[in-house]
Amino acid sequence: MKFLKGATLTLVAVLLTAFTALATWEPFFAHAGAAAEHREYTAEIARDEFGVPMIYGETDADVAFGVAVAHSQDDFFTLQDVIAMSKGRYGAIAGENGAQLDFIYHLIDARGTAQRQYPQLSVDTQALFEAYAAGLNHYAKEHPEEIKLGNLFPVNGEDVATGFVLRQPLFFGLGNVIGQLVSGDEMRREFGPDIPGFPRDSSPQPQIEETAWREIPAGLVLPLGEEADHLGSNAWAVTPERTGGPTTLISNSHQPLRGGVAWYELGVQSGEGWHLTGANLPGTPFPVMGHNEQLGWTYTVNRPDLIDIYQLEVESRDGTLHYRLDDDWLELEERNFTLAAKFGPLNLPVPQTTYRSVHGPVIKNERGYFAFRYGGMDSVRQMDAFYRLGKATSMEEWMEVYERLDIPNFNVVYADQEGNIAYIYNAAFPDRPELDEVQANWRGILDGSRSDLIWEGVVDFDEVPKVINPQSGWLYNANNEPFTAAGAGSDLVPTDFSPVLGVERKQTNRSRRAYMMLSEAAQLDRAALERIKYDTAYVREGYLDRLWTEIEELEAEGDLAETRDLLLTWDFTADNEGGADSLALLIIRSFMGSEYNNTPWPNVEESLSNASDHLIEHFGRIDPPMSDLLRLRLGDVDLPLDGGSDTLRASTTWRVDDDGRLSLVHGDSFIQWVEWPVNGSPVRSRSIQPFGAASTRPESPHYTDQMELYAAHQLKPVRFWEEDVRSNAASTQVVTNAR
């Protein structure tokens, strides 16, 4: 008995030791990093009646310090997630999902890229990022009780740069490609209808029995923005001749409403001439879209083919892996590391290995070894470009930034005080050799042994699709191809662009509706543009036509027949009027995502049955008002919403709450409406966020104070000019790290 008692105590001690080790190893071994050499910064944070900050400082660097402090005051919780991502430690916070992002961090060598390239940036850009890091460190030091991961601070400019390197390519689909390579799935490499030399696969898509709306777990906030699915954005620019008044720019970017890629509204103004208002993403020292006194711009995500995949011929020679390149065998670089995946109170170590060849990162799966290469790889110059855009004072200066091709992707729509408007299908298109499909199928898997397929650099800016001051007087983008942007007679012609570029050839319902409404309008004044922006209608074309045809042809009996018949009465609007709106809302999103992302087509009968079951379970009927189903929820505020997954009034993605309601997590997020009057009066703008400026601070009066305006299609004033800021300031605060 004494032996058993002693053995039990020994076992308990061993288990406690193991538990302690698993709970503490990750922060213990994590390198906190070094803060930059101490510099003193001082900024003033003036908040308007909605808590939106305008940050003032003598220098741009002072302002960047203040940006970090102001954002931390509103959402330090999320900023820490972004910092953890930039250090490859997100798994210690977010578990398996975070560890997947950490894998990408190591795979693409985000830290190594920043270490090599960050010192090459201009002195003023580096100063801006060091000041921003100093602001994060300052807030962390003042609020240690809010820190959720050991050894996360201090941070420096290189850490901020690493975050840019990691997250930028995820917006044009790199995460999807990596996911398919890791799993060994057959690659989906399609970007649209037939293009000469690149015929699409015409084989029927397999069907799956799933509906995406049922699979989003409660509380999930995707960390990668538009990476995981077709999530969308809208943008418009209209000349004074068409508005009958001001030059107008409407920014309507769709991002998750909270989390690592949620928009944060702010303004900046310095003694060095920096004056800009708009929104940034967590981890960014300035607005990345918005307007200054003279000009403004906004983004939508585009999906050009910027990624090439190579299958390598690999052999083990003398115990070391080698791959063939032409007639040579080169050593395959191997990298071993350990990921941390949080599981309850434990951080589980997950050993991993990645590889690298001259092509780029390499992934091994059951099919072999695959390398990939992408536009903007191994660069941090997008950081400098985003900064310079906000300091431009004319279209020429602004366009010069884009001519550098340092920003790897995003459609951009522009307007200015002179009445100019512009659209760029911006992309760092790889400078691929002009080979036909027999020689090289750039959308397929390339022969990794051919050095002639390893391109260097990007194409010239002249080759990038763009429209400047079209005759129509309007421009738009809704995540569609660049060949429908300005109306008949003003649009670009697809055959004028090389198929090797890999320009996407897809439309969205939002694009079809916007194009039709813009083309039909006699005048695009504010009232007309508001009707377009908040439109909730669908066009029976593309994926929706295919879906509806299958519904019409579906043979059904009993309850399923009743569901089908009700859905066939739908008027193709998500406006909260009509008994079929809720059913339509529940089924459309997965079919839309299938078409846009080239994923398997869902099973129509299964989708109808699941939607019907959900409505019966939670509402006792299949025709509840859509406003009862779709909600904007945060804290104690619970409001009805309109709009669908692919309507211009966008309610794109939601979580399913315990009561069966759909709580919006992604859709219309930051909206900014900018106008430059023709009489030379100063620029004015209005904006809205779905929740409030302090979206992770329940104790703040600005946690939910924009929700009612958002749900009612209303905007609030932007306090841009200093006199307006001062006269409407609800609070002002001077922040400094002076010793």
C-alpha cells in the first residue's frame, strides 16, 4: 500500500510537471524582441461625439505614436492578436486556427523578409513605424493587466513590417492555395470564362451536401479577411457633370465587423502637412483608405492570378534532399520549427518542417513537393506606398505611387477636388514569359525543373488595366472583372490584355446591379447614389440563374415541396418584404461562394431541407419576416437588418446564435461618403461603422452608439477640419512617452 501511495504521488507530480511545462513553455521560450532606441513622442487625441479620434502631432512620427495609443484605448484586445501574428505566436492565443496562420508565417519567411527589406525603406517611413511601435509599447506598459500573452512586448518597426508581409498576400488568395497544397487536394486554378489560350475546365462540378450558413460556429471571427470566402466590397466615383453637384467618392469596403482585419476609423494631422481621414486595419499606423484635402481613394479586393505553382522533382542524395533545375541538382533548403496551439490552459507543441527552393516556399504533401511564387513576394515596400498615397496632393502624385507597383493587389477607385476620377485593377502581375498553354499552363501546375518558368519582377504599369476620366462620368467596382467598370463605350476591352496576366473574368450580383442602375440613371445625384448603395435586389444571372433553374426542376413532395413552392414566389429582393426572403437568405450564400471561389456546387435539395428545418425549429414556420432572422447584435443592442449575401446593401456572413437568429459578422462595414463641391468649398464627408469606435470595450459609450444609424441606412458627419474637430470634441488628451 505504501508503494502504491508513493507511486500515485510520483505520478501526480509527473503530471503536474508536464501540465506546468505545457502551460508555460511557449511564452518562456518566446523572444519578446527589442524596442527601438528610445525617442520621445507627443500627440493629442481629440475624439468627436462618436468617439472617433483625430490625432494631432508636430511630426508624422508623433501622430503615428498617437494612432497606436488611440487604437489601443479602443481595441487593445485585437491589436495584441495582430502583434502575435507578426511574431508567429497566434496559435498560443487562437489555438488551431491561429497555428495555421503561424505556419504561413514560417512558410513564407515573413520575419526574414522584414529583416532583409525593412532597413531599405526610406528614413521617414521607418520613423513612422518605429513611432507606432513605441505607442503600442507605451500603452502596454501603462496597462499590464490587459496583456494576454507573455513576452509579447516590446515591439518595434520590424514587427509591424512583418505583419504587413504576412497578411497582404492573403487578400489575393495565397491562403487558399497553401491550404490546398497542404491537404494535397486537387488545385482549383480557375479565374473566369474562356480566355484565348486558356480554356476553362468544362467538366461538371461535384455536388456537396452542405450549406455554408450552418457551418459558421458562434463567435467565430475569421482572422484573414476576404481570404476564406467571397466576401466582397463596393466602390463608386462620380464626376460633377453626372452628380449635378460635387465630385463624389463612396467607399463601401466589406470586412469582418470585428477582429484582426476590421476597419478602424480615425483621422491624422501633423505639422508636416499630413492631413488624412479614413480607416486603417489593426497594426497599421495610418488610414490606408479615405481622403485628404485634395483627393481620396477606396479599395475592393480583386483576384488576379498572382500565384504560380511548380512541382519539383526531388531525390535524396547522401541523406539530403535535392531538386532538379535544368541539368543541375540543387539542395532543398529545410527549416524546422515548433508551433504552439492553445488547447484550454495548455500550449501544445506542434513540430513542423517547411522547405524552400529558388522558386520560393515549398510544401510537401502526398502528391510530392510543390513550390510557389507570387507577386509582391519578399517585399515590404507596400508599407511606404500606403503612406505616400495619403500625402499626395494631386492625381499625378497619387498615380506615381501606383506606378511603382509596390502594392500587390486591390482594385482602387479614386476621386479628387478637380473632378478627376480613376479606377485601377491594381496588381503586381508576375512578368511571365509569353508562352502558350502547351509550353506553360500558368493556371495549372508548372514543371519545377524548368528555370525559364521562374519569372523575375512584375509587368510595367502600362499593362495594368485602368480607366481614367471615362466619358460616362462614373466608375465602380464590386469585386468584378475590370472590363465592366465605366459603362458602354467607356469600358476596357478584354482582348487588349495578355491572357498571361491572369486577369479575373467574373461578375457578382452586386456588379450586375450596380452596372445596370448606373447605366440607366439620367443623373447620379445623392438620392440616386443612395438608392444604388442600399439596393437589395438580385439579378437572375450567373449562379443565381443556375440555382433557380434547379429549384424549378426539383421534384419534391410534402414539406420539401411546400418549401420549394414558397421560394419560387420570391421577388429577388432581400428587403424584408415578402414571405420567401428568409429562405432565400439562408440558401443563396453557399451557391454564390461556390461560383465565385470555384468550389463544389452545393446540393439544392439538401440546402432547401436544411433551411426549412432551421426556420421550423426556431420560428415554427418557414416564412418568418427576414428582419426577425437577420440581426445586428452587440451587447444589449439587437436590431433588424436588410440586405443579402451578394446585394449592394451587403449582409454577407453571419454566425448562428442559440436562438436561431443570424448575427451579422461581415458585410457593409466602414462606409465613407466624400464630396468635393464644384464651387471650391472644402471637402466634406460622412461615414458609419456597424457598431462603434470602441467595439471591444463594453464599458465605453462608443461600444454600440453607431448601430441604430447603420441599421437605418444613415451616416454621421466626419470631423475632418480642425475647427470642426475642436468645436465638436467630446474629449481631448495629450499622450507622451517623455521620461
